[in-house]
Amino acid sequence: MNTTMAGYHILMILSAVDFRFNVLEDKVIKDYLVQAFPIHISLDREMAVISNLKHQEWEAHFVNCLEDFYDDSTQAERLQLLDFAVQLCKADGVINHTENHYLNLLFEAWDPQ
């Protein structure tokens, strides 16, 4: 999976782990897509992949995506996606335990220091 698709999957899973939809989270994802894809693309296939995951499969898929993103990205790209991930989790004003767990997976895997 390329970095842009992996980033999209990462953000989509982060938006889903609290089982609540928030339009501000949607805006963060759209902002990421505008930055990552300057032209319009269809995300139907990617959304189908994410939608077909069972909740218990989210973490393994998330980890695979963060590894794919890491393999093909620069430090600057990783820092930028980390920023989008934090913005997304903070969008509804609350970072719950599960969102925090997923953010920690990102930070621990990528060690942005």
C-alpha cells in the first residue's frame, strides 16, 4: 500500500475507534486528502476494505498501514501524518482510551523524536 493510502486507512480507523462520527474528524481527513491528493480520486475501493474489517481486525490493519507508511515516507511526512492523527483525535474535544492507544501505537512505532 502506498503512503497516501496507508495514511488514509490510519486516519479512517482512528476516526472509527470511538464508534462516534464527528464532522470535525471528517474535515481533518478531507484536509489530509487535499494535501496528499491534489487531484480528485475515488476512494470507494479503500473505503470498502476498511468497512469490511471486523472491529477486532482494526488494530492489526492499523499496524500494517503504519508500517507501510513508514517504509515509504520521509521523517517530515511521518510528522505531518502524526499531526493529522492528533488533530483528528482531538476534533471532538475528547481523546478516549482507545484513541490514545492507537496514537501511542503510531508514536511508539515511528519514534518522532
